[in-house]
Amino acid sequence: MENRPYNFSAGPGVLPLSVLETAKSEMTNWHGSGMSVMEMSHRGKEFLEIFNDAKSRLISLLNIPDTHEVLFMQGGATAQFASVPLNLLGDKKSADYAVTGNFSGLSAKEAKKYGEINIVADLKSENYNRIPRSDELNISENAAYFHYCANNTIYGTAWDYIPETKSVLVCDMSSEMLSKPIDVSKYGLIYAGAQKNMAPAGLTIVIIDKSLLGHEMPITPQVMSYKKMAEKDSMLNTPPCWCIYMLGLVLKWVEENGGVSAMEKLKRERSSIVYKALDESKIFTAPVEKSSRSDMNVRFYTGNDDLDKKFIDGAKMRGLLSVKGHRLTGGMRASLYNAMPIEGAIKLAEYIKEFEVEENA
Ligand SMILES: *Cc1c(COP(=O)(O)O)cnc(C)c1O
């Protein structure tokens, strides 16, 4: 496929072509087993090999210490919005939430069903165009945990620091996991829906400090209990087998391409190509404050809906797909996940410049 378009979708996002080709070649007969991965018993030896391979690759790529357990769960990041308070509120009854956009707002709203939630910051009045500084966080003394969203997929912002908290640090890393190294030891819990930067939709990765297991509320559904899932090595019920297989292929691809440090270098390179074109432009605006800019999701607009639409339609004709912004923000958004080739960012930057010349002509 020489002329594969560049897909800037925010999620489900682009996957490496070589991974898709491998999946295709193994589709009907995985490694001579005579079965597709979709047809295997999740307790059979073939699938257990796939499962253990994906899990150990994730542990080694992210350097996950023995203090932490990896869980493969379902229900997306959205199920975690409930699982987190159900499992972690414990006796404390309250938790801190930083609201920096849509998903962190939704996570706080869901958590309110289960306990007292302190909103430690909410920059809605600034259209979520930046991340709060550490001195703007009203951190409580007695919270069970502090929840934040590392990369705000819709607003195109990202935390450039790890907040210092008195309580357990919990982070939604859905749209940035595998894009850079993480100091896992700093976190009590990390979760990420796989469909942004890792695998197809249907799998959620949870990394939890083992010392936090076992404090769930009695009403916690067993599929949402981290303790139950850890005891059963994520096989309490049928796991999302195909997604775990795909994750394994993607992790192998990340390894072959230099690991998460190399991914971080590449993401900086991609995003700076696009931001540079936007910063030099007279008709496009990138509204996010520079220190809060996301490398994964680049948000921009012209300020004129018709012109934005013209840009989006023209992009599609050039094979630059899904650059339309989220309905909450309008304008454009280019998601630059791991599997986006550098050439995709270059092509987008070229189009930004050419569009401007055409419109000014
Ligand atoms: C997409 C996304 C979610 C929601 O994920 P689902 O898997 O659809 O539930 C939550 N948080 C972030 C940061 C996201 O990008």
C-alpha cells in the first residue's frame, strides 16, 4: 500500500501498517494452530502464550516495577471513571480531581456518585487552553487520591510536570501511554484505554500499586474490582483476546523501533513540525498555551467555520484524514500518535502553508 492516507483520527487511532499486515497474515491460522486468535479458548495454551507475551513486553517497555500489577480490563477509560473511586476511596471518603478538559470532567462527575469529590482546579473559564500550574492546585489534606488526565485528547493540552500530592496519584494516560517513558513508581494507579495509541478499542490497561488492592467498596462489581482481577490475572471472565493479541504486536513494533524513549523523540519531532507551521501562519491559530501543548493532539482553527470546513475537505482530498476537531471545540485537531509517520506531519505542515497562500491569493 504505497499511497496509504495519513490518518489523524483522535481515536480509535492509527495503527502501524506492519502490525496490520501481520494480523492479516495470521488472521485465519495463528502460528500453525489452525485457529484465528478470535476463535481460541482464552484458557488454552496458544492464547496464554499471546497473553503472557503482551503482558511481559508491556512490563519491560514501561519498566514497570514489581510493586505494581498490570491488569487488562474492559469498559474503556470510562469504566475506570467508576472503578477508581469504587476501589480507592476506602475509608477516606473523599478524593481530589483536577479538571482540565472533557474526560477529566467526566471522571469527576462519575466519582461523585461514590464519594466527596474536591475539584482542585478547573480552568473552564480559560477554555481549557492550558494546564494549571502546581501553585494553582488546591490539594486537600485528607484525600484518598489525586486524579488527573495527563493528555487532554479533545483540548490538546498535556501536563509537563507530575503533580506533587499528599495522596495516591491516579492518572488517565489514555492518549499518551507508550509515547514516552513513565516513572511508574510515582503512581498508585495508571489507566489507559488502548484505542488511542496502543491497540483496537475494547481493552483498558491498568497499572496499580499492589499495596492498594483490597480496599474496594462492597458494592463494587467483581469485573471492576482490581483485587479480583489481580487474583485472576485478568482472567476473571473472558478477556478482550483479539485486542490483547494486537497490543502484543504493537508492543513488539515499539521495541523494534527503539522503545518508548524513541517514541518520545519522534512525537516531539512530529508535533514541532506541525506547531511550527501553525506558529508561522497568519490565518491559523493554535490556542493552547505553549507550555501546555500536547504532542499527541494538536488543536488549531482559522476562526471562520467555512474556512475550517474548506481546510478539512481539502485535507481529505490530499489523503490527510480525520483532521476535524471535536464537536466541543470545533476547528481542527490533528492527532499524532506513535504510528503516525513523520511524513504525515510534514504533509500536514505543507498543506497548512499552501492553504494559507491560496487563501491570501
Ligand atoms: C478517549 C478517552 C477517554 C474515553 O475512553 P473510552 O475508552 O471511550 O471510555 C478517556 N480519557 C481520555 C484521556 C481519552 O482520550
